[in-house]
Amino acid sequence: MFEGVVQDLIDELGRLPGIGPKSAQRIAFHLVQSDPVDVQRLITAMQEVTRKVRFCEVCGNVSEEERCRICRDPRRDPSILCVVEEPKDVVAIEKTREFRGRYHVLGGAISPIEGIGPDDLRIKELVGRLSSDEVTEVIIATDPNLEGEATATYLARWLKPMGVRITRLASGLPVGGDLEYADELTLGRAFEGRRLLDV
């Protein structure tokens, strides 16, 4: 343990997601040894993000304006809605350059262990967006884990009576992977999602 402000910094950094005690300590000592100008730039960036960034009033993605860049883009297809857990998922899908529709960010996934239920997510807002006849397909792109699967199942049951086409992202084996290292769920999904080979 260190004393004073160094330990306070390590403790605060350790509260960030994905940062364990050793990483927090490394980052803290990097900051202590950094040029004060570089540290000030970091401080300014963190203050700016807390002051300027908000959540899009339509989809829930991060934005500096009332509506995010994607919701403002008239070239996006409003009839296809991709439902994701977090804004970082929007970034991941956008990197593929394959999806040209719009998004809906739930703000998490159903997780009884963490005390997160359907009412804690942006499901009512999703249903509100589907009340117009504009949306014809909802792609559920929640994580392929226990919480994501529970959320996907809940959404599918909730949205089915609304008459929209409900699809789920395919999941299966990663490119470059070996069958022997695949878990049963992944391998099972790969069999379910198999497609015809045109040769």
C-alpha cells in the first residue's frame, strides 16, 4: 500500500471496469512520471466528456447533441432496427460497415444476479419506437452469454405480438479457430446456423 494521493489515485483507477489492482498501480505510476502537460490533457478530456456527452434521445447511443450522428443520418434505413446492449456495441457493428439501419441501445442486459431487470433497460422506449409502422425488422444483437441470451428471449417474446420480423445475429465458430477448442454452446450454434454451400 502507498500513502496519500498516490493510493487515492490507485483506488480510483481500480474502480474503472477492466482495471485490476496491478493495472491501476501501473497507470497511477505512469501518470506520476508523465509530463504535467500530458496529464492536464487527460484531465481536460475527462472533464469535457462528462460535461458534453449525453445519450441520444432516440436510440440511447452516446452523442454530443440531442440526436446521435446515426439517428441524424437520412441515408440510414429506418425500417431495420438493431438492438444492442451498450454504445460500445454500436461501435463494433459500425466497424464492419455491413449494417445500414438504425440502432436501439438497451443500456445493459437482464441480470438477476446484478439486480438488473427488464424495467431497468430501455425496453419501453424500444416498444415506443415500434408503435409506428416504419420499423419492419428488429435484429437482436445482444451478447452471446447468459445475460444476453435471457435478454434476447425476453425481447423476442415481448415484441412478437407487434408483427415485426425478429432476427438474432448468427453465432458460431470464429475464423481461424479449431473445433476441439470450441465450447458446446458455440459448436451447437454453428450447427444451427449452418448455410448452404454454393460451389
